[in-house]
Amino acid sequence: MRVAMIGTGYVGLVSGACFSEFGVHVACVDKDAGKIERLKRGEIPIYEPGLDDLVARNVAAGRLSFTMDLNEAMQGVDAVFIAVGTPTRRGDGHADLSYVFGAAEEIAANLDRYTVVVTKSTVPVGTGREVEAIIRRVRPDFAPGADFDVASNPEFLREGSAIGDFMRPDRVVIGATSDRAGEVMRRLYRPLYLIETPIVVTSLETAELTKYAANTFLAAKITFINEIADLCEKVGADVHDVARGIGLDGRIGRKFLHPGPGYGGSCFPKDTLALVRTAQQMGSPLRIIETVVDINDKRKKQMAERIIAACGGVVDGKTIGVLGVTFKPNTDDMRDSPAIDIIAALQAAGAHVRAFDPAGMAEAAKLLPGVEWTEDAYAALDGASCMAILTEWNEFRALDLKRVKTLLKRPVMIDLRNIYNPGDMAKAGFSYSSIGRPAHPAEARS
Ligand code: UDX
């Protein structure tokens, strides 16, 4: 089989490389000349474990190629995927669909055989129909259903584990407008039948909404445990035990119950907001998700206040050592990372922030002026009044605590990802605070 993938961002590049690993011939298309050139040279523009090898292997096998020429990419394809960005539109919170619609017009101009036009980007309900209408407007010569069909195939992969998520997904969702399109999509995913992946074939609208429902549900789950964590602190309970105690109930499930500084990233903040707007527009407001968005926004400010409180209530003129700034580990992605708001609030309170992140510093430096970036974790802590862990990179889980103690002015650690154990930290002589866990008995502290 043969497909074209428009957009070499996270979703497009990973999906394209993974389809080629399935044995499909994939041409990845992008308008960004520099990006295509780099990809042709084997340079991967994003940080994603395993992606470089996967791309190199499939390029060498002749199954994966990169081009700026959509016409060339669409020669002989069974399907063309739209995997361009759908950022939040300025002003109203809706998803900006201009890249999707632009791609639809270009696809229309290049259609020359029966092709399934698939949206892989997260798009609001109704976008697939709009893509269809655009193509029919550009190419009125096509009889309905004769030469193309639209389909929706939302992608559920997570950054940092994108390849595994694509190759071994919990399910594949396909919204198809005809049996013929459904069949093409099933053939593309045939290797997943071997591992018995459930394939949910449904209508276009249902598939589009399923993606938003999944992401907003997960954002709500995280927000729920974050609020339970706050309550745990008030009543002296341990949020991890609560999470385990509820998560073992199969109806709830154990995943996505880890408390933290609030969700971030390229999907949850954007998708929660977009679904809220769609629901309001449709006269069927999603009040739960409206509240989730509000709580998560405010949470970042509260996290900064926590750090300030742990530093004795005043940070003016003090240096704070920050470990981790990306929205999660194993990525260099800074989009909507809670660290942005937290660090900005610390700076606004007069603190000098010295920070280290294993992959995100180049990107973060553009967003966070005034931060002093260091070469490693220890340099960020040297002479700081306290330290705060904002992202749970593995390398921060095994710090040399004796060394950390000698570097910090006072042994104060605020762990917003709960990667250390309160008892151990008290024994190590730290004034340690984390999320949703009882403070360790004061007598154990040095
Ligand atoms: C998410 C969805 O998981 C994925 O299915 C979708 O395709 C894209 O959006 P991603 O943004 O890569 O993926 O990261 P994810 O691992 O879901 O984490 C999102 C945010 O939630 C991060 O800021 C993370 O720190 C936070 N999170 C996640 C928690 O705070 N607690 C958790 O238990 C899980």
C-alpha cells in the first residue's frame, strides 16, 4: 500500500515512520524546506526515543521518503493523511483549522485516483465533512463517493512513548464515510490484527468526538487526583494510596492518577479548551471540562505559591534551583508546560531562577527570559536557597543527595512530581514537600 502524510510534526512524522514499518510506502510532505532537508539528511527535528532509528531503517528500505511536492507524494496512493497542526485560535479558544483546510484544497488539486482523505490531526466534530465539501468545491467533476472518501483516524500516541503507542495501541478508531474507505483503513492497520488490537469503525463525527472525549476525560482524571491530593494534605492522607485504592477498581483504572503541577503539553490544554468552545456553541455545555480548564490554569500559580511558602514566604533576591522544565520527561516539548507559568510567577516575586533540563532548555530559553541555564542538575542547585523539581526526568530520581545538601544554602526541596519518598528525605535531612502526602514527622528531620 502507499500513503502520503501531510505534516511532519509529532503526529505526522511518527505515524508516517510507523506505517512504513508496517510495510506501507509512505511519502511525508511538509512546506518547511529546512525541515524536509534535515529529514532527508536523517536529522530528526523532535526528541522522541527510537524515532531516529525507525526513520533511518525505513528510509534505507525505500519505504519512507520526504518531499515538499504533494503531487509527487500523492502518486499512486491509497490514502492521504492530514497531520498538520490545529493550534488554539487566538482570541476564542477554538481550534485553528486553517492548515487543515489549506491541505484539503491542495489534496483536491492533486487527486487522480480513488483516494481516502484521512484527518489524523485532532479536529473538531464536523471538520471531516468540511474537508469533503472543500474537495468537492475545488473538484466539482467528482461524482459523490466515486473518487475519494473522507475518513477520520485520530491518533492517541503520547510524546516520549510515541512509537510504542502507535505500534501497540489500546485501540484504533476509524471514522469512515463508506465501506470502501473503511476497507482501505483496515488494510493499513492489518499488522495490528495480529496483536488483536480492537479497531473501532464508526461514523466520521463519532471518531472526531471520540478523540476529544478521550483527551478531556484524561485531563479531568488528572485534575481530579490533583484536587484529591490537595485535600489529602489537609486531612493527613496519602494521595498515592488513595490513587491505588481507587485505581484497582477496574471501573476507574490505575493510570493517569499521578498528582502533579497540572497537565500541560501539546494536546490536553488545547483540546480541553476547544471542546469547551464546541460544546458551548452547540448549546450543550460541558461544565465539568470548563471547571477542569479553570482548575488547571489556577494550579500553576498555586504551585509557585507553594515554592515561595517553602522558601519561607519570601523569594525576593533569592535563587531557586529548578530541575526540569518540559511538560513531561523524554521530550524537548515546552508547549503549555506548567514550568512556564510557575517560573514566571517565581520571577515576578523577585526570585532568580537557575534551571536545568536534559532536553528542553533550548526551547525553554525562548519562552523564559531571565532564567540562568546550567550544564547539569548540580550546577542549578549550587548556592540556591531551595530546589524545585518540576519534571520527573529519570536522572533527577537518583541525585546524590549528600552533594545536593552541600550545594544548597538550605536543604529545602519542593518535589512537584513526587519522585522522592518523604521518609527518606526527612532521614537525609531535607525539609521536603511534595504533593498530597503527609509531611514526615518533624522529629525525623535534621
Ligand atoms: C496526551 C494523550 O495521552 C495522548 O493520548 C494524546 O494523543 C496526546 O495528548 P501527551 O500530551 O504526549 O499525550 O502526554 P501525557 O503523557 O498524556 O501527559 C500529559 C500531561 O498530563 C503532562 O503534563 C503530564 O505530566 C500530565 N499527567 C499525566 C499528570 O499530571 N498525571 C498523570 O497521571 C498523567
